[in-house]
Amino acid sequence: MASPYSTTALAQADLQIRQKKLVTALHTAVDAAPVEPGSRSAAALTARLERIEGESIDAEVRGGEAARAGALLAELSAVQNDLREHMFGMPFRVLSRIREELARIRRATTSAEAIASAPAALCAAGGFDRAMISSLRGSTWLPAGLHVGADADSAVNVAFRDFIQDLRIPLTSAMPEAELVRRRVPALIQHAQSEPRLFRPLVEVSQTREYVVAPILANGSVVGYLHADAYSSGRRLTGYDRERIQIFADGFGLILERTVLLERLALQRERIAKAFCTARMMTEGLSAAPVRLVRQSTPAAESKPPVSLPGMLAASAPRLPDGLTPREREVLALLASGATNAQIADRLTVSETTVKSHVKHILRKLHASNRAEAIARYLYLARSQDRAL
């Protein structure tokens, strides 16, 4: 017959083995659980497990040992429930955080401002320590901005930030970043320090162990990348991190596309307003120009068909700034009358190519960006001269 003491010892050993297995399994689950940005729930669960692991369950039913064993097992069950709630609620909390950060970026008034704020927003939304945004021009990868959360002033991060200044990385077909352009899906790069396909100088300077990267799409094309890692905390990256950066990159691409379109729309409005202003000045000058009777410079039998106002305005041409040749002054006067290049060429008995060359020189000398500006200045000087007379 077995001794009651030996039975108790076996039961105690069995309970301790079960406790150790349960604690180990929960530790593994906590380590694999996605980390919520700004939350300490996973760390709190780990601390509770470490405390429980240090407790010894005694199977002997004397005194309060049985009650203590039951309390420890109950706390392990509570930890398990907390972990389940943490994992089930995490996707919704992360999506909410990503939405909030993207909403902040959406308030940017320029594309440059949106691009500059993206790395910090990605770190806050996805629980990353470092994030980098890059542009893509043809087959060249151009890092554009870096955000470092913790240890921003460490030697590694300072060297990392300095290294990417004006850095141009030629993409090769073997690089994961080149594969992103073709497949347009995010990637989780593990064992970065020993991965030969990566751009080794950047990996060595940043000392990243693993990272996630996602393409930025705008107008249906890959225009850049978002990179992120957990260098300072040492947290292992998982498929959850790859999903987070892709969700963020998709939203950021839409925001960037919208911001660039608004910028282009504003630029077009500015150009249209300038064109209308120039046209108004030109029409005002034409309506106010004096009508005078002048003698034709060529005999009537040899004269070309008249071109509306050139002959009238030529005799009353205003005094222009020094630098224009006599021929350029003639061309400008004919331009102001509304004559086309072909009409001017016919009037001056030159080729249209020669007329275009004269117009180009006139615009440069008058510091005018187009014909309309040059005409407007000519008419303004004409009006000023008439008032002076």
C-alpha cells in the first residue's frame, strides 16, 4: 500500500507540471498577441504570469495550501480570459487608431506636409519604433523621411537619419522592394542582417533585424514605400504588423492622391485667373488705342492686303525699353494688333520660323512668360505715352 505522503508528493508534482505548462502556453500566447499602440495590456499580462510562475502550488491539503492552490489556478484562468479579450478586441482598436492617424494626415494642406507627417503617424498607429517613407522614380528608390520614436538620439538612429539624406538606391530585380512594385503586396522581412537580397548599406547602418514594408499606390501606380520596424523595443514582428502597414499605406495613398489633385486644381485656377487678367488688360488697351490716319510705307500697288490695325499702330508705336532691335519692335507692334505669325511673316516678307525666333527674343527681353504678357505690356506703354502727350 502506497504511503499517503508519497501520493501527496506525486499529486503536488503533477499540479506543478500542469501549472508550468499552462504558464508557458500563456506566455507564448502573450508574445504572439498583437501589441496595441500605446497600451500596456500585453506587458501587464506578462507581469502577472511571471508572478504566478514564481508561486509554488502545494497539493498537501493541510492548512490553507488547498485554498492557495485554487486561487492560483483561478488567477491563471483569469489571465487566460484577459488574453482572449485582448486578442479579440485588438483588431478593432488598431483599426480605430489607424483611422484616427489617417484623419490627421488628411487635414494637411499640401502633399509635402502629408508626406512629412506619414512616418510618425504610422508609428503611432501600428506600434512601430521607426518608420521611413520613400518615393519611387522609375527604377530608383529615394528615402524621403524618417521618424524615430524611442532612442532618437542614439548613435545608430543618428547615423541612420544622416545616411538616408539624398540617398538614391538603384532597384534590382532581386530586392523585395522591386517585388513590391510588381505584386503590390506588403512584405515581412525577417533575419534582415543575413538576407542577401536587401540593400546591404542601408541594413547595416540601420541595424534593423526585421521590418515590414508596403507599397504606396496613387492613380493605380506604385509611387513609394513605407518601411517600419521595432528596433528599440526588440518586439518580434508578425503577420499582424504586415497587415497594419498595408491598411495604413492604402489609406495614405488615397489621401496623397486627393491632396495632389487639389494642388493641381489650385494651380490651374491660378493660371486661368492670370490669363483672364492678361486678356482684360489687352482688350482694355485695344479699346483705348487711338485711331490715326497715317501714310502707308509702301506704294499702294505693291502693298500687301491690310492686316486690320498693324499699320495704324506702327506709326504710333510706344517707346519700349532699350534692347529691342528695330525688327523686333515691328514684330511686337504687329503682335499687339492681333496679327498671327503667318500674317506677320507675310507683312514683313520673312518666314514664319524667323517670326517665331523674333517673338522668342522679345519675350526674353521683356521678361514676359507668353505673348499675351508681352502684348499687355506694349499696350500699357502705349496708353501711358498717349496720356503724356
